[in-house]
Amino acid sequence: MDAERMKITQKQLRRIIKEEISRLVERSPEAQRRLNDRLHGPDNEYGDESPADYRARKAQRTRNERQADYYGRENPYGDESPADYRARKASETRRARAKAALKAAAESEEGLSESNMSGITAELTDPDVTEEQVSAAWPEGVMVDGVNVYQVFYEGPGVGEAWQYLQRSGYSEGQESYLGYSPSSGTFYMGFDAWEDYEDEYGGIQPGDEMSGVVMELGDNGTAIDIVVEMPGSMYPAGLRELKRMVPDIIDVRLD
């Protein structure tokens, strides 16, 4: 009786083999392509997609083109769904903005470094220091207790630690845009324009579309302590305005 139960029909065997092949090809587009070549010939139209994925993509393109024809315009989505297209374009826009901002910041720092050849310095713990003096001395001449601020926060662990903390808090994309110092508490604050992640319908984590101004509290050695401001919009003006409300004596060390 047990032997009878263990018999496998040809239909069941084909299903088991098909499932095993599917599991294998899911791990490798190249394996999928080789399987397609074997099943459909060397000129197969599926490439490295499964036939089901290929048909779904082609069907999406057809739907997009029909809808575009209905409204009398070209199909902007290609073979993506409108939602996937918008998500991809938003992500590309954010990355382009981040790259442009980083490039501008690097050029600004280079220019400021060259302008600081006169040896101007500003000590943040000096009760008489002004934001104008700090701006003129940035980046090479701004000190806290005799230590170069730029080296601690931008060449040392500061930005990296703050960004890792933000990622653990649910922000996968963003850019640093501000550094401030509170003389009364001896605390530094670093600001970011960041996009909070969200969970999609499949349980995956995706970058959100809404920017927030996020401020991290940092120790004077660059150690990330905590997020103290999260404001919808961006660091300028919403995030900075809220930070100045919370910390009235803050000195703007670096403005993006």
C-alpha cells in the first residue's frame, strides 16, 4: 500500500521538474536565457525573461500605447506600468539632484578653502565669535576647542555616522546640507534633505516621494546621537526654521 502511495504519475513528475527549473532560473537571468534558447531556439524572443514575464511586459506596453492613442499622445511609459515609471523617474531625479548638490558642495568647499589662504580662524567656543567670522573662516579655519571642525565632520566620521544612523531610521536616500553649533550645550547639529522609505504592496522597501528636512544631533567628536528634527519639505526653510526654534543660540557653521 505504501509503495502504491509513493508512485508518481508522469503529470506530477513534469510539474516537479518544471518547479525545480523555475527555482533555478529565478536565481540567474543567464540560466533563463539558456533555457529559453533550448526550448524556443537560439533566436527566441524572450531573452533572459521567463515567457510569463515577457508576455506581461508586452501586455503592459500594449495597454500604455492604447491609452496614449486614446488621449492622442505618445506613450511615455514604454513597457512599464505608470506607477513603476513614475517611481523610477522620481528616483532618477532624486539621484541627479543629490549628485548635483554634492558636486556644488565640493566646488564650494574648494573655493572656500582657496579663499582661506589668508589664515582667518574662528573658534566656536569664543563667546564673541560671530556667524560672519565663521563663514569667512570656513572650512579650514573653523575650530572647536582648537580642533578643526571640517576635518572632524567631513573628513572624519561625522557625515558617515550621521548617514548610517539615518538609514537605520528608515531613510535610504538623501544629502547633507547643513551644520550648526550650539555654544550653550557644545552640541553640533547636521541637517539633511532626505526621503523616508515606505513598504510597497509586495512588502519591499522603496524610497518615498516626499522630501523631509532631517536634523541629527552630533557629539563634538562626530558621533551620531539622535534625530531631533523631522519636517516635511526640506532642510530649507522648514528644517532650519524648526531647529532655530528649538536651539535659539545656534551658530550656522555651514549653509548649503
